[in-house]
Amino acid sequence: MSDNPTRTAEGRVWLITGTSAGFGRAIAEAALEAGDTVIATARKPEALDDLAAAYPGRAVPVQLDVTDPARVKAVVAEAVLWFGRVDVLVNNAGRGHLGAVEETTDGELRSLMDLHVFGPANLIRAALPHMRARRSGAIVQLSSMGGRMSFPGVGAYSATKFALEGMSAALAAEVRPHGIDVLVVEPSAFRTSFAGGAQSESAPIDAYEETVGPFRSTFPTTDGKQPGDPAKAAKAILAALDAERVPFRLALGDTAVDAIRADLQAQTEELAAWEHVSRAMNFDA
């Protein structure tokens, strides 16, 4: 923690990744409207010039590619040097990927893991010592309903979000005694750029046309038609962080709630159906 910050922060200090559009932009705007200070990061920070002009001194655009570990450390160090603290870290930067598991190359999977798992892990490692020193803070992980279940065509994407959620579950228990909250956000379809080109795609294999083909062809057509409002999602995230008891998981959108509930029920039923086998594993007396 910096004892002599070089800038004065109003409200909480947020460090948000991927703020040029989508959820990142919406969360930044909501935090700024609430009177807070936002270090808004993006690979191309010039996309944030309008935000900086609208909130001079409180919206601070910063260049960051979260897959660059050295730059991650530098940005967190700069934030602490400037304002003395980071109150809320939001790991939002991300993209989608379309492709069957067999279609997805090693490079494609590793690239997605770098962005959705290793990037957030590096940011967490950089920010936590300062949060622990102050015994306060919050870490927001932008996951997805695809972090709780999966379906044909999004295996690689879900793999990264499952990993992020597994890491976050342990993290939440580890940092709670230090006064730090962890919030995992699980949206369904929201009107962001996610379906409009903010995803990569594997080369198709004919064998998966029946299972993956329909999603591959219809997903891009949903762009601009998704039911979810990112501004409402951002306000919900702020409200969750202000709750007396911050939830660990926050599902957002009708589809997310319905799908997660159905998946949990199916898991419970399958566990019960095979419980007699699962419990018969001990050595005979």
C-alpha cells in the first residue's frame, strides 16, 4: 500500500479490464456515475477518450493486455502509486470461441486460457497484497452461465470459465478472513459485442455439422438482439458488492437462471440415481 498516493481518489478505486465495450464499459460507467474512481484498462485506451473527458480525474484510461504478465504487474503498481489502493478488481476482459472440442487447436485453447484464467490470476496475485494490507477489497470475476454448464460448440470457452470459477471458489475462502469479497458473475445473453465478432472460431469438421453447425450459424445472428441490458447488469453488480453479505455467484438473465436451475436439478437426480454405486467403494470389513 502506498503511504503517499500521488493522486486523490473519489469514492472507491476500481481497476477494470476490457472496458472498451460490453460489460467492462457498462461497469466502468456505473461506478463513475456512483461517484467512484475507475482505472479503465483496454488494449487500445484511445477507445476510452470520451469516458475520460466526461469524468476528468476519475476515469483514467490505461493500456493493458491482460495476457502480458509484466504489464499486469506494472498497471497494478501504477494504480497503487497513484491512488494508494485498489478497492475493486474486475476481471472482465475476454472473448468467445466457437468450435467442437476436436476442432479446437492447442493454440486456440491455450490462447483462451491465457485470457480467461492466467490473466486474471496474474491480476489477482498483483492486487491481493495491497488488499490484504488494508484488510478490505473485492474481486469481481466475469464468468458466464457457461461457467456452470456447457453445450456443443463452446467446450473451450466453458473450459476456461469452469477453471476461473474453480479458482474463484478457493480464492473466496482464502481471502474472506482478510476482509476481501469474491463475486463471480454468470450472465446469459446480453447485448454486448460478444456475438458480433468478439470471438474466435475453429476450422469446422464435417462430422460435427449436426451438433455444432446450428450454433455456429445462428450465434452471429443474435448480435444486437440479445435480451440482456449491460447497464442493468452493471447496476446489479454494484448492488451485490454493496450488500451486507456479498454473494459468491450472481446469475444474470432469465436464461442463466433457468438453465442453471435445470442443470442443478439434473445433477441432483443423477447423483441420487447412482448414489448406491458411489457409496459402495470402501474395502469390505
